[in-house]
Amino acid sequence: MIEKLENILLHVVQRNPGEVEFHQAAREVLESLAPVLTKHPEFTEHKIIERICEPERQIIFRVPWEDDNGEVQIHRGFRVEFNSALGPYKGGLRFRPSVNLSIIKFLGFEQIFKNALTGMPIGGAKGGSDFDPKGRSHREIMRFCQSFMTELYRHLGEYTDVPAGDIGVGGREIGYLFGQYKRIANRYESGVLTGKGLDFGGALVRTEATGYGLAFFTEEMLKSRGKSLAGKTCIVSGSGNVAIYAIEKVQQFGGNVVACSDSDGVIYDERGLELDIIKQLKEVERRRIKDYAEIQRRAVYRDGGNIWEIPCDVALPCATQNELNGKDAEILVKNGCIAVAEGANMPTTPQGVRIFLDSGIAYGPGKAANAGGVATSALEMQQNASRDAWSFEFTEQKLQQIMTDIHQRCHDTAEEYGTPGNYVNGANIAGFIKVAKAMVAMGLI
Ligand code: NDP
Ligand code: 2IT
């Protein structure tokens, strides 16, 4: 990295001590930006990078609630409103015990550039809580969501900040959050949250969007190398929202998905996974992936197993940050993997990314490959604003076009800036330039 950028990064690290995930995300973007500064001296003059690395607003709040035994529980809520140059703050909420300010900031930072890449008018934000929804009753989840929204509502609005789901936050949670917002604000403001139920302002395809978009992006990467998903052996980590609909679309493209996982272990079936069983276990019964092997006896379950050791043509990490390290990347490349595309945010460690880039396989970073979710959230906002509801086919077509466009933009930008085939540079540079230009135009704010 050039000295000027190293100095900016050093400053970011010093100002945000201990926030290792945020440092990692910032470094990864800044490493791409040297040629941009040469072409655009105005970005340096206006200190655009320094400003982008400082969130516009960070909110941390107490979330007290009462569990089913009448015991008081206290959690911490976060919302980091990172950048609103392109539109209202937009990004998901994560409920997971490991959530802290560093994780929310890395996610919010990634979201700025991802949202810019979609071409939709949305700024970047992220939020969540260290609350663990696992094992909690529906009523406990409802009480937690109500307490969370009782504080957060004052910062939200369809023109201000529009959250959605992420790990641990799906349709059920968004429903409770929306209900509480509506009650406190006394406004039926459909566009204040996305990922809503289809009966109250939700959009068709939003549930499927991240996973479907990931498969569309992967197909585009393969197509540009004269290949396709048809007939390919695929592995998908995780078994949540993103993983499930990535598997569905890969199967529709004719790929054979042989493995998926959760934080306990991995299931493997060389003849291909049955998605209906996974959906029933995970979406309906909220059970563990090991139960799959009890229902479909052909499958093998490995407790604590490493999914990346399973030979495959295509690997789609769809669980969480830093789930795929340098060693895993080496194994994948050695086993003949030709494409990796990230459904999760920052799932590959910097060493892993380096190995993928050096190997010359097709590697699609999360901020490009998983942008279909937030893009379809923006389509939901569009439908809410016009009090309209589009068909599944129409919306899916739009999603596919958006993913094709993102792929093209990353591909062309990588080429323009002298690193053909490097989607990391393509995504970082294309996303950054759009936000930076808007910030320059708006003056010092
Ligand atoms: P879900 O909560 O629906 O599913 C998460 C899945 O990942 C679960 O199977 C979970 O297993 C697994 N997982 C979570 N943490 C770990 C861990 N530390 N180690 C191993 N497995 C883990 O979340 P989503 O599918 O919505 O999100 C998955 C990823 O995709 C996240 O990185 C998220 O930021 C990203 N993403 C999500 C979007 C969306 O629209 N939902 C959009 C773009 C990106 P377990 O059940 O054991 O916890
Ligand atoms: O990481 C992400 O892009 C999301 N969790 C989706 C955000 C959104 O607002 O739909």
C-alpha cells in the first residue's frame, strides 16, 4: 500500500483501538485505492477517504427485557449510520452473542460500497445486538424486539434509516420490529424496514434475494470464463437465509450442492442435498443441521467438521466473517476449485483472499456477490413508496439484471485500473468512486 494510504489506515487503527474486524475491512478497501487517488486528486484534497472511514453517527443503547421466567435481561443495541451520500442509511440488523462495535462497524463500512455498487439510492449502515435468539420462545423474541425498537425508532424513518435482517434476524423479527415502530410512531410507514412479511408491505423475492443474487453473480463470473454452474459440484457453508436460497438457485442452474453446515458441523451427500428437508429443519422447526442426516440416511454428518476440505468446483461461503482462512483457501485451490463467491460478509481472511487472487480462480468478494439482498430491499422500498406490489417473475428479473450489471461494473473497473480479473479491486474502486463523487459534490458535511 502507498504511504499516504498506510498513514490514513494507521490513523483509523489508532482512533478505533481493538476493532480488528473494522481494521480488516478498512485495510481491504484502502489497498485497492492507490490508482484512484492518482486519477482523482480532488478526493485527496477533500479528505474523502478519511471522512468515509469515520461513521456519520454511532448509536449504542441499553436493551432491557424480561424473559419467560420473569428474569430481567440486559443487552446492548447498536446502529452505526456510516454514510448517507447516496441515500437513506440502509443495512441489516444482526442478533448474535458475538456482536460488538467492531463487527457492526466492519459490516456498516462494507455496506457503503456494496450499496453504491447496486446502483440504487441507498447509503450504508448496520446494527444489531449481542442478544442470542437461539433457544428463545417466540414471546421472548417479541419482547426483545419491542424493547430494541423502543429505543431505535427515534433514529429511523423511510427517508432517514431503513434496517433489514442479517444473522439472527429474519421475517419473524422484522414483523415484531415493524409492529413496535408502527405503534410508537403512530405511522404506517411501510418503507421504514425491509424484509417485511408479504401481507404487510414485504416484497416478493426479498427472502430469496441474497442467495439467488449470489448464484446469478457466480454464473456471470463463470460465463466470462466460458463456463457455467451446470453440472458443477458445489459446497455452501451455513444453512440460514443466504445459504438456503443460494442452494436453491444453484440447483436450478443444474449445479450439484453436496454440502452445507451450521456452527456445529457439516452435512455431506455426494448425490446432492435435498433442500426441502433443510428448509423444514431450519426455516420451520429451527433445528440443527445434524438432524438432516437422521432424516436422509444417505448423508454423513461431521460434528465440528471443516466444509472447505470437501472437494468441489465452486465454493460459496454463506455463514459469517473469517470462516475461511489461508489454509482452507489452499485446500480449495489444491482440490481444483474454480470459483469462490461470498454470500457472507468478509468470510475470507486476508491470507485466504491473497491465495485466491494469486491462484487466478474466479473470486467474487461479498460486497459484490451478496449485494442482491440489499438491492432487493431497495426494490421493496420502491414498491412501498409507490404503494405497489410487483410479481415474483418481474422482481426476479430485475434482481438478475442488477447482479449482471454489478458483475460487469466490477469486471470493467478491474480492467480499467490495470488488474483484469480482480473483482476485489473492481468492487472496491467502483463502489468508492460513486460515493466519493457524491461527497465532493455535497461539500464539507
Ligand atoms: P442466518 O441467521 O439466516 O444464518 C446464518 C447461518 O450461518 C446459520 O446456518 C448459522 O449457523 C451460520 N453461522 C453463523 N455464525 C457462524 C459461525 N460463527 N460459524 C459457523 N456458522 C455460523 O443469517 P443469513 O443467512 O442472513 O446471513 C449469513 C451471512 O450472509 C452473514 O455473513 C450476513 O452478514 C450475510 N448477508 C446476509 C444478507 C441477508 O439478506 N440476510 C445479505 C448479505 C449478506 P447457526 O444456526 O449454528 O448459528
Ligand atoms: O449485509 C447485507 O447486505 C444485509 N444484511 C442486507 C441489508 C438490507 O438492508 O437488505
